[in-house]
Amino acid sequence: MAGIFGIYAFEDIWNVSRFVYYGLLGLQHRGQEKAVISVSDGTITSLTGDGMVQESFSESSLASLKGNVGIGGVSTRDINGYVGRDIVIFVDGSLLVDENLAQRILEATQSKEELVELTKIFSKIEDAFTMLILTQDKIYAARDSLGLKPLCIGGIGFDLAVVSSESSALDVVGAEYSRDIKPGEVVVIDKYYIQSEQNNSNAKAHCGFEYVYFARPDSYINGIPIHEARYKIGELLARRNKVGADVVIAVPETSIPFAMAYSNVSGIPIDLGFVRTGRHTRTAIKPTQMERMIGVQLKLNPVATAIRGKRVILIDDSVVRGTTTRNIVSLLRKKGAREVHVRIGSPKLISPCPFGTEVPPKDELIAVENNEEEIARIVGADTFAYLDIEDLKGCIKLPLCLGCFTGEYPEVTK
Amino acid sequence: MKFLIVGEGAREHAIAQKASETYDVYSAMGILNPGLKRIAREYALTDTLSPQKVSDYADKIRPEIIFIGSEESLFAGVSDELRKRGHVVIGASSATAMIEKSKAFMRRLMENHNMEGRLRFKTFASLEHASKYIEEFAGSIAIKPARQAGGKGVKVIADMQAYLKGEKADVKRKHAQKIVEEKMSGDLNEQVLIEEKVEGVEYTLQCFTDGRHVVPLPLVQDHPHAYEEDIGPETGGMGSISGKGNLLPFIRQEEYDGSQKLIEKVLDAIHEETGERYVGVISGQFMLTDKWGPTIIEFYSRLGDPEASNIMPLLQNFPEICEGVARQNVSNMKAKCENVCTVVKCVAPKGYPNERNIGRGHPIVVDEKILDKYGARVFFGSAFEENGKIFTAGSRVCEVFSKGETIEEAGMTVERAMTAIHSPHKLFWRQDIATPELLRKRITTADLARDIYNYRLTKGLIGKTIDWLPGIGRIET
């Protein structure tokens, strides 16, 4: 998974490097292992770093980046893309950009019919991608024909155009959201125009995981406000598998809107269940088991008075291996919870993602072999229930890729 | 009756087209506009900024009415000289056209007369003072040349993120420097104007006036961003829309009335300040803001361009109004307009707006049969004719007009009609103008501004800013 951000100032009196930096902060939730910024003032300069954005770039390193055009990326693993002298490419998705592809893209950008040439290349790619391309004086933004990963465009006054994986980063730099880049579309931003070319594709399939887990709640993805989508999911969780309880508790932070809606519909009060130690990290996308464990332990110190003697409804966004859920349930029991009923804001995760989202192989997914009743026993809960997949479809009302929940995937080139 | 139009743009083409329904049209233009050439019984290629040359031509023709289209002719004193020689002119005198020429004059006038819809501002005669101010009082501002410079040189900076303040201060300083170094304020003493930035939806109210009364026209909204979705550099306008019943879908009758009152007040204030009655056209470039509701961004001393092209084709009593202005009496006069929606889209050559030389001198062909087929019209702007061929002149080359039952419908007609326009050079226009999506966005923005200004109205806070500073106390401005 990755987050990508680009900004174009129509006049060269602007230096955009700090805009890219803050834009990446607004996408930090999409990748916390690597960060990269490239800017151009006619000459491209790039900086890469390990870890969070704020650790990756210092004041002095940022000051060395100058240009009126820039792009950046954050990633859950090594940056997927290509950093060259004449071209920089950052990708969110499963597409791997090798030297050869980068060269072909560079040549396409230099041709007279740049958008037509780029569209030709992109229409043959069978992997998922959203992509930002920086040349010496242009930015190109592209999305695969299914529109799997999100990408949107906006502007700041008369001065700057901005593209970003999510609208949250537009807000952070003070840009106004204009629209989503369409599936199969390539947009070029340069001094003379913003233009686009689109593959005629009817087979759209937006990543469903964005809605339940990945995107920030203040973002709009494919025109759908994430917070509203999660709120609806929470309402449905409360309407199904009803159970009497005294308190609703969310596993922070993605699950909070689910839990709020659950509480409002069920009438069961919501309470503060956990307090975080240290900085906010996304535990589910940490690469190793040890890191995930450390993350969970630091993230989730239970507030005993909210739990003791109570029948607890515990809301989480997803269950991968079940280890984290099991730890949390056990923590709640140790703090005196009388009953623990687990509700999950997404359907059963049963299949890996071929499009770049880090879902472990099948034999590491608890839902592949176990039904809800069995999982309840494994994690030590009184009851356990997933979101029904039909309910998820009903909440989003867009053509979705739900491959990780069903094992059936759309084809990228169609 | 003879009617002389002074000017060479799409606005003048639209005015001349309307005038030709009644009058014998004559044209004084700086470049050979293909549209004006066709309409005019006779034309003169002349410097339309020269009072002598234009007046000499008028002396020769002896027209009953002279209509001056562009502000620069007014600033240069063309209307003054024509009147001195006894001609009947629709166009403000150079003294009263100061309402457009000097943004500092306009802001001061509004402040001195305590008018609603005013904005806080400061003017600077030197870069040094402007830079010092930018350093000390950062915030969301618009930096402009003190003089009207064809919409050029205006920079609007929203400065809401403390973490990006440094970058923005830098751009503000560099921009003020550009205004001073490139002498954008020309002959004025004050060079740089800084005013508070406001947010909302913009609209234009164009009025004919005798200086005492106004004949307001239907509202029009222009689209200043160069590119789709309101992104990109500021232009003179990439297209405009108008709705039924004199209103736009996002402006209410009481807001229209308030805007008209504001224009009437400023006409009185101009009379008080200059001792002259304003005779001609005055247009308010308004924004519906949360601070005031109708708020003045700029005044035009002429019809808007492209806004003129929306309304001229609809106007049914153009001669009555023109002759009223000529007699300097338009009391109780109303504009009679066909009650339809209109859309105008401007076509620009690649290079516009920032590198116009790239867009200059390219051939362009307009197939009138296709336009007729769809019921659209074209008004030529920055275009000239040479040896029977039409060429681009660097700015917006033409405007395509259509009317319809809805704005969306008129917009679709314009889009179809665009197939009539060809050039080997890359041309662009905004396809998003008049789409339901963009109209919805305008309605949302207007509703937001309206909710806040109504709250301010009920709390007696309209137009006010109240601060409380630790150690200093309450400051009301």
C-alpha cells in the first residue's frame, strides 16, 4: 500500500517542497515504512527516508529541495516506483516499475501526443496502479482501468494544482477537492493546460478495503465520504446479531465511527476503552509479528473503569490472523469484563490481494478455515460476528473489488 | 441612425451585433476583428486608446450614438474628447471611470461612504512598505496592482496553515515586487493594494446608467480559472452563464436587489467625489461572502467580457436603453430580456494566459453552418483577419454563445457547436462550465456563505470583525 501526492505551481515563484511534505503527512496512514519527495525547478532533486514522514526529512534536508513542481510518496514497504534524473514515478498498487517501463513512459511523455502514448502503455498493464509521474516541468496522474486505488485532483486558488491518493492531504495543504481521477484516465498538468485522456472502460472495481480500513475518515474516496460509509456500516452491525450489553468499545482508531453508530442505533452507551502510549501507528500493516505485537500493546492500554463488571461490545475494523483480537479480548477479561462480544466492520478476510494491499497468504488468515462460532472460541469471545458482505455493498453502492473477502478478482485490463 | 462602436473584442462584437438590428453600425477598432468587420457598414482601423484619432473618425461619421466598449479607452480620455466635440457617448468619463481604473480610489470611496460590501485594504507607494506589511501582518489576502491591469497581476493567497506561512510570505513578497518592478500600476502614485481575502461565489451585475438611475441586466457568472474544475491561473474569464428571471441558480432576489442598491450608492458617491454624473455602463463584480452577503470585488466601467455576450443577444429594448442613456435619463426604464438561460464559453489558444506570444498568429476556421445547425453563435475576441483568413491574437480568440431552457441545455449546445472551430494550433476551453456538477458546487458554496451572513445579520455582526487580543483587549473593525 502507498500514498502518493503531487503539486504543481503555475508560477516559479513558489517552492512546493514543504507542500509535498505536509501532503505526505496527510497520507501517512497509507504507509509508514518509507517516504520520498522529488521536486523539480527544471532539474529534479529527490530525497528518500525511512519510517514516518517526520523522521524521514529534517528542516535542513527540506530546505535543500527547491522547485515549483513536486511529487511524493509514503509506503508500507520499499517505495514502488522509479527515481531517475529525468523522470520520477511513484505507484500505489501492484504494478512494479522497472527501468524498461520507466524508459517507455519517459519517451511517451516526450512525444507530441503524450496522453495518447501514455494511454496506450497504461491500457496494456495488467496490474493495479495509481501513478504520479514527475518530469522536469510536468506532472502526470494516472489510474488503472478498474479504478482500484484512489486518486483525486484539486487546486489552491489560481496558483497550484494538487493530486493526491486521498482528499485528506488536499485539506492539509489547504487545497479544494475538485474531482476523482477517473478509471483509465491520464491527466497532465503543465504550464499551458491541464488535459486528460481516458480509456473507455466500463468495468470499474474500486478497492473495498479502502472503505473499511485504509482511508482516513475525513477523506472522500470515489466521491463517497469515508466517515459516512463507516457510520452506515456501524449501524448495520448493530441491527444484525443483536446482543444485550452495557458498553460499546472501539479498538482505536479506524473503528471509532463503527462503534459510534453501533451505540447510537443500539442505545448501548459508548465509552473510552483504550488509551494509546506513544505515537499513532497502524498496527495491521506492520511487516512483522513482533512489530504488530509491540504496536498493539502500546496502542491499547485498557481503561479499567469503562470495562469492569460490564458486558462489552468490542468493535474492530478487521481480523487478519486473529492474534490481535485474541490479545485484546484477553486484556478486557483481565480488566474484569463480564462478557465480550466482538463485532467486525468488514467481512471475512479470506484471500490475499493481488493488487498491492498487504494481506497475508491464505494459510495465515483465520477466517479461511474457521466460521464465526469457531473464531469466537479461538479469540475467547462470547460471540463474534463479521459484517455481512451484502451489507458492505449496500453501504458503498459503487462497483467494488471485494476479492479479499470473496476470492474472486476483477481483471485489470478489460 | 448611425451607431459607432469603439473597441475590438468579443464584447464589442456582441454589442455591435445587437445594435445592427436597429442601427447602421460603424466600428473603430485597433485590430481587424472579423465579426465587427462583417457587421459594420464602415470601419476604421485606428488606435482606440487615442482620443484624437477616435474623435476624428467620429467627426467624419457623425454618429447619433457612440458606444465605448473597453475600459482602457475610457481611462485614456476617449469619452472626454468625444463629448468635448459634442458627440453623444455611452461610456463613463475618465474621472468617473476611476471607479475601475484605481482600485485604491474604489476602496477608499466605499470606506469614506461607509458602504456595505466593502473590504479592509491598505495601499502602498513603495515595495519597501508593502514588504514590511507582508512581514508583519500575514494572513489571507489579495495582492493587486492599485490600477486595473486587465485582470493581470492579481494574486489571492489563502494563508490558513501556519506550517506553510513561510512559503506564502515569500510568494506574497515576490508578487508585490513584480507589481512594482513591472510598473503594473503605471501612472498611479499608489503601486500595491492589499485587501482582505474573502470567499464565496462570484457574479456580475451589469447596469446601464445615467448617473442617477440604473437599468440592471440579468446576473451573469464568469469562470476565471483557466482550466477545468476551477483549477489553474486566473484569466479574463473562460466562460459565463446566466439563468432565468434575471437570477442565477445560486443567487436570490434579495441578494440581487442588495447588489443593485450597492451600485446605486456608489454612483451617488462618485457624484459627490468627482462632481460628475456617471453616464454609461457600470458593472459590479460581486462575491456572495459570509462577511456581508453581496460584497464588491471590483467595479467595471463597462460591460463584462465575456458577460456582455450572455446578455446582449437577449436584450429586446437595446435602442430604448441606449437612447435613454444618451438623453441622460433612464428613470423608470427596465431592461426587457428574453427569459431564457445562456452559456458562453471562451476558446483560447495554448499559451493563454501566461505566455500569450505562443498563442499568437495561428490560423483558425469557424464553420458557421455548424453553428447555425445547433443554434449557437460566435463572437470574435482576440482575433484578426488578414487576406480573408482569421488568425489568433494570443488572448481568448472567440466566444461561443447559446441559449436554452436550462443552463445545462445551453451548455450542451455550446459543446456541440465547438466542433465548428478548428486550428492547427492547440485550442482549449472549459468543458465543465454549465455542467450539473459545477452548478451544484456553486449552490453549496453560496448556501454556506448565506448561512453565515444570515447568522451575522441576526447577531448584528454583518461586515464587522471583532478580535480580542491578550493584554490589549477587544478590537472592533
